Amino acid sequence: MPEVLICTASNWVGPARIPRLLHEAGCTVTVFGDPSSLVARSRYVSRRVPAPSNADACAEALREHLARQSREYAWVVVIDDPMLIALAKHAGEAWLDGWFPFDHRSDVLQCAISKNDFMRKAGEIGLPIPEFAICDTFTETASAARTLGYPVMLKLDQGFGGGDVWKATDESALRTAYDQRTDLRPFALQRFLDGPVGIVEALFDHGRLLCFQSMVKLETWPTPFSPSCTRRLFYPPHVEEVLRQTGELTGVHGFSGFDWILDARDQAFKIIEFHPRVTSGQHLSLRSGDVFSSAIAGMLAGCAPSEVRRVPMSPRAFKLFPHYLHKALTKRNISAILSWLPFVDRSWDTPWDDAPLMLAFAERLWQSVRAKGSAVTAVENKPRNNPRLVARRRENGDARREKGVVAVSTDSPKFNQTLTVGETFALHPGARAVFANFHLGGCSNCAISEFETIEQVSEGYGIPLSMIMDALNALPPVQTPEPAQRAS
């Protein structure tokens, strides 16, 4: 049986299901990384080789491990960005030859580790991407934003999991986002596109497309820029041809893919982010018409199929475990929690056949829910609003709106959760940028009323109240201009 080495310097949820897929392909699986990581806990892992959790140290340890290894691995799979970036620092070194997923002796490697470089090269060969500009100074950034037109998306050159993306609806929000990231430039500024968002997950054999699946993201959590928790199979027009071109551009060997969007203005299909490694949904093909495991087996045997295969269409929606359950627990959605139980709702992708991984997921869920518990408890334990007071506050808000003003108490510069969104905006010009960074109020999918309180927004969107309050109260003091002298 071919032995596959999985390398990791993180404890990501998504790649933890890859050992099962490799097992179905007839492989034995070795994990190089922290033995307590989620992927290493799977029962489909045959051997665990301990390694440092620091990515740079892990890369150095991998070099030593491969030098000592008496037999070659059939395939080395890097499953997280930090590890890939750390290994890229060794580009040009002989020990990467033969197994690294990209040509480390050419500039194509930059496409894998730099979003800016991928966008540049994708644009040069005509791949469908949103309008963008690579910016460094704020003058460049503001000028590009005016050219592209607000709202815009600010994307760091390296990042993952939605933590590297911010939406700016105006120049004030753009300035706030820019000032908070002084050490992470240059970055890409993209025109914001509204429309269905999805992900393509594929397998390549040295740049040649072997198989793929494409899914639309029905729900993301905790924000619209976060990873998806519900998906359904959907194939946009021209997706296979774009995948082929991406493979030719990058020469990637192994798992790869990209996020896409259908522009609501003209239904044009565009790439919004390239993924140079395993993502979180390849294992779903095992439930909807597996093409990945047979393609893996053929690739490792040197007889990969010549015809590109894709997972057949299905109307089924998939609730991704444990992400969807985390959302249900945080929101106290009892019906969703109960639907997770076996044989109640078969749309869940719960790994009931992998008891050690299930236990690891349960531990991870418990830690996450506990970590957010203080913020959620603060919201839950507050006395509920009296309906009469709510109605009166809305009436007062309507009256203020008709007058075109929002009353704000300036006795204290500190924000509190009982302030309405409108009062918050009036209290500090940077407040809009704070809400925009949580993707609140920027489009039809995340609209908020200026007469909702900060607490109500927190509850409604599942964003911990403490995170919003900390960000607001970290805003710098407002500079009050000196009053102009009247002419005598």
C-alpha cells in the first residue's frame, strides 16, 4: 500500500477528514506534526511522527525526518498555509525536490504563498478575477478605492480562514483598516462583488486536472467572510476550464482549489481567492459520488485517468461538522442541535465512523464554546427588554430620524451595549469601520438597522459582544476642531 505523509504545523479542523479519503484510496497514512492535532487523532492514521508546532521549526524537523527515512513516501501532503509558507523559505534546496507541491525553483511558487502574486499572474493570463490594485501607501490605497468604487475589499498578502479580509464602505473605514495593518503591506484592494459565493476543490497531477467538485456556500459563520458551515453542489459556467488554466499556471501537484463568486450584476464567474492546499470539503465526495479516492489511487499508481471527473450534481445540502454544530450551540438553537443526532438529519457530515476524531472534535467544541461563553452569557443574562420600552425607543428613534439627527450623550466617551447603532456612529467617525470589519451593515446579507442596539446586533449575528465592544472602545479619541472666530 502506498504510504502518504501528511505534514501540519497547525490544528485546523478542515483537513482532519483527509486521512479517511486517503484510506479509501488504499493508502496508509502517517502524520508529521503535533500528535494531539485533530488530523493526527483520526483512526485512519497508521503512524504519528511528533514534530514542533512552530512552522519554521517543523519545516526544519521535516528536512531531518526525510533525510533519515529509509523509504520514500508515495506522496507528501502539506495541509496548512503556515507550514507551506515555512517550507517555501527553503526554496531552491535539494531536499524539496520530487515531493514539494509546487516548482520551488521558479517564481511560480510565489503564486502559492502570495495572494498578490496570484492575482497579478491570473490577470496576465486572462483568468476571471475582480478588478484589483496592489497598494502600499494610504495615498495609493485611497486613490485605488476611488477608481474601483466603494465598497472595496482589503486583502492581506497572506492569510486564511477569513481573518485576512476587510470590507470598507468609505474612506474613513478604509483608513481605519489600513492603519491597523502597518506591518502587512503591500496588500490587494479588490472591487466588492455581491452574489453567491462558493468553493472549488480539486486534485491535480503536476498541473493536470484530475477531478473536482464545486459547492455554493449557503451559510458561513460567525461572519459572512468566515468559513462555510452549509454547502450544496453547484457548478458555475466555465469552472472546469478555469481550473485547467489554474493548474497550468501553478503546476500544482495534489489538492488545490479556489473560492469563486457569481457577480450579481451580470452573473459573471470570478475567482476571489486561490487555495494552494487541502481545503475542508474533499471528503464530502465520499457521500455524493466519490471521484477523489479513485483519482488519488490512479495518480499514485502512475495511471491517473485521462478524463477529468467531477462529483455528480445532487440537491443535498451538507451541514459541515463541527462548524455547524458550533454555530447551533453558540446560538442556543435547540432544533439544530437535536438534528445533529444520528439518523435524525442525514445532511450532517458527522464522522460517526471515526470515534477518536469525534472525541477530538468534541474536546475542541467544548473549548471553543467555553471561550466564548462569557460574552454569550453576558448577553443571555441581561434582563430582557420590556416590549413597551422597545416600542417607545423605536418611536423616539423614528422622531429623531425624521429630524435627521441622532441624540447622543457625550458625558462619557466609552461605548456601551445599550447604544443604538446610529448613536454609535454619531459618537465616533471610526465606528462605521469597526462594524464594517465585522461585515455588519455593508450589504443586503448583513444589513443592520441604526435603531438596533449594539447588543441586539451581537445576538442577531452571533458575534461575541465583547469583541465588538473591545474594538469600539479601542478607537482613538475624537479630535475636536477649534471653533472658528466670527467676523466682527
